[in-house]
Amino acid sequence: MNYYKLSFCTVCMNRTEHLKQTLIRNIRDNIDYPQLEFVLLNYGSKDDLHEWVMNELAEYLATGTLQYYKADFPELFKMSHSKNMAFRLATGDVLISVDADNYTGAGFAQYVNRWFHRSEQLFLAPPWTDVGRKWWDVQGRLCLRTSHFAQFHGYDETIIDYGFEDQDLKHRMIQSGIRKTVIRNVQYLSAIQHTNALRVQSGITRKLMATMLLRAGERTGWELWYLRTDNRFERFKVIAPTISIQTPPLMDSLPGAHPCTVRLTDLKTGAYQASHRGITFLSHQGKVIDELTHESATELTAATGTAFYRLQPGELMDQLLLGRSCFLGRQRLLHNRKHQNKVNPLGYGKGLLTHWPEGRVVQLD
């Protein structure tokens, strides 16, 4: 059998606890494949990732099985940019994105090789997610030819935060006639379960947030008012069967809610002014939309008498932060599907890195 060289690419920022469970196992589960590399990009991780790699993975660094790169500049996790960097660093014929919390399963490399010998015009990916968000945690798994990665300019780097960067790239390939082949063997679709907090902790959606308010509407249901640190606001409708308009959302979690069963729609934007008395919302023309008065630390009242609830840290806040991130990614996906423009016209995956253990500087232009 002929063997394509395969590059398993993983990006990690502050998720080393997951990587400690998955990476060595993934290497051992595929080490019998003759042409293989694992590319690990430390994307500004603030935990013990670097020390762990240097101390615990020395044997794989020495043999070249593991290619380890460290980028010191990122302050925020940028999903598309980080994945583009990792793919550009790879030297394989086929590129495989494996999230830090994913297990490849034993023999996945052989499985990938067989499929790519069947056709020049395919990529491998998990099933699309369904209403219950099955397969949500493995949607980042993507296997494609290096030539196709270059043809489509990688992941769209205007999708900065968590969600839909992988779906967008898949749809762009499908629109060009490259066939999606579904990975149906469940042994290759396993991931570590974790909270939404980890999904949003290092992204711009959390960094940009000043506070978040939920508004109860008897006819319209809940609205999310996401107040940014730059004195702009974003207003969304909230689709979430686990939030009832009769129950103030002062809880810090939604029991049984899956990562993205909370969805946001109908974005409206404007400005706001905050004072000790309350918050004033303004249109882009400067017209007052609503004025809120503080009733307590967690409740404000509009002039119409409508209640606004200030969200506290917890699972509900994390779900809504994730909802915002997914909404923006989905909007970009829909834009790209409609216009079919080539993304990243000025380049992608750029940045300065260091290749370890020798400390060689690598500049991706």
C-alpha cells in the first residue's frame, strides 16, 4: 500500500489538562503508521503546556514524531488564525485537525489513508450536528489535502471566536465540488466532555464583555443585551426552551442544557451610557431607545416597567457568551455561502513562532 504523509495538527491555549489525556494516547494509537507527524502549536498558553511538552514528550520530540511550536504573542484565542498557523507548519500531504480534547481512536491514520487513496476530491469530517447537538464536540475534526487547504485559503480569519470556522471551510469546499465523506465509525469520534466555560474563557466574546442583561418580554420572550467595554451594545433574541419568561434567570446554570441549545437571533446594535443611576441605550443616531434604573445589584427596570436582569458568572452566562460567538460565526458562514468570495485575501496563519527543542525561530508571512 502507498502511504500519504499525514499531519495531525492540534492547537492549545490553556487546555493542557485535556492535552495531557489525549495527545500521548493519540500518538500511541497511530504510531504504527509509517509516514506520520503530530504538529502541536502552543498558542500563547498561560498554563504548564511548555514545561509538560519539554519534560514528558522528549522521546517524541527526539524522533520527530512530534513537531512542537510555541507562539508567545497571542493574548486572545483566535480559532481560525491558530488553526491556519498549525496547518501551515505541517509538512504532510493530508492535514488532520484534532482538537485538544479529542481522541483520534486506534488506527485512525490507516483509515484516513485508505479514504484519500479513493479520490482526489474528498475531505473527511464527522456527521453534521443535529437538533440535540450530537457530534458537537468533534466538529473540529477535519481531514483534507494540503493542496485544498491552500486553494481555499484555510479557515476564514474573520471568524475569530469559537464556532462555525470549521463548518464554513467545509461548506466552501462542498460548493466547489469537493465531496464530504462522513466519518461514521464512532471509535474515531470521541472527546472529553467539559463545560462551556472552557469554550469561551480565552476568546474575544468574554474579553469584550462589560456586562450582560436579560430582558423579559411577555410576547417576545427573552432578549439578551450584551454590553461591550467600548460602550456599544448588541441586542439578541434568545431561543432557549430552558428559560421561562415567568422565572427570573437568576440561577447560575440551566440544568440539562447542551452547549448550544441556547441560540441567539436578530442582532440589533447601538450605544449605551452607564451611570450610578442606571443605563441609557441609544440608537446609532443618538436617539434614546430605553432608560434603565437600578433596583438592586441584579435587577434594573425600564421606564415601561419591564425588568432587566444582570447576569452573574455561571453556566447561563457561559451559554449566552457561547451563543454570541456561534451567532457571529454562523453569520460569516452564510455570507461566504452567498457571495463565494475567497477568504483571507491578504494571507492567513501569519506570525512569529519558535520551534522546540532547538529554539529555532520561524516566521510565517
